[in-house]
Amino acid sequence: MKIRVDENTVRKVAFLARLKLSDEEIRKYAEDLKSILEGFHTLQQVNVDGVDPSFQPVPIKNVTREDEERESIPQEVALSNTSNKEDGYFKGPKIIEK
């Protein structure tokens, strides 16, 4: 199959995408787009009968752990490495002025 992509095709796509392209860019992209579409045409000729679709090349499995109730660290320990504390809480920068 001969892929027909010319400068007018690129101009139309650029217009729809609201891109301003120079004449040099249009010529370059016409060649690139033709090459890309020819690659897709080659892929369409591959026999995939009996092949399950795959949207992820590597199987994914959930690696989260079970949610377990545990003893938390004491407040004093949590605040021990900061000088930005006040009344037993972390103190951050003031965001809202009164």
C-alpha cells in the first residue's frame, strides 16, 4: 500500500493542531509522517490471531502490604529532630495573615 502524505496533509494537520510551521518544517514533517504511517502499515500486516491484547509489556502486581495496626512513635521522638515545633506540634510558616 502506498501511503499518500504530502505537504497539504501536513498543512491541514498543523491547522487542526493550531501549529504554525515554516515551509521547511512542512516538507520535513511530510517525510516524517509518511515514514511513520508506513511503519504502522507494516505492523497492520502482522498476523495476531490468537494473541491476547496486552496494554502493559511487563506484568504488574500489587506490591502493597496489608494494613496492620501498629504502635506509633511517641510525639517527643517525632519532634526530636526539629527546631520548628511549638506546643507539641510541628510549626510551619504562616500562610494566612489576619
